[in-house]
Amino acid sequence: MYPPRIPLHLHHLTVMCALVPNYYTLLLSRILIGACVGLNISTSGVYFAEQVSSRKVYTFGTFLANLFYAIGGGWVAFLGYFMLEKVGWRVFVVCTSLPSSCHLS
């Protein structure tokens, strides 16, 4: 009936950031990915708020989303402290992007 949808997975594009030729291309690609992720998070939040059954469920769901977002940011900072100097930024970008690529595919 409808043509199959091919979703745009931003986490796959994050892995591609390790292949950029210079710093300015990396900066531009990360800015674009950050803008897209920010728009995605805000849209998902609106859809979540519209579909929940009660304020208690909304509060708990928002708490969990923010908690895991903070844990993920802390984990990347922790890994960066120990890995970045040893493996370089390209390998680090790939290593920190692969878990989301494997999970969300």
C-alpha cells in the first residue's frame, strides 16, 4: 500500500563523524547532529506528554529520561578522561557511538 519508510538514524551519522577530514568539518557535522537530536528530543517529549495516562506517569517518565541522559553524558566524560589520550578522538567517537547504534537499530 505505502512505500517502505527508510528512517534517518542520527546515531549512524555520529559514527560517520570519525571519518571527517578536518576539525571544521567535524565541528559542522556535530553542530548539525546536535540540532537534529535537540529537535528530536523536544518532539518526543511532546508526544510523550500527549500520550501518558496521568501526571504521575508523566513525572516518572520525564525523570527517567533525564536521569539516563545525565548518566550517558557522565559515562562519556568518564570514558574520555581515560581513553581519549590513548586512542585518539576518531576511535573515541566510534567507541562512544556504537552502543546507541547497536541498541537503536
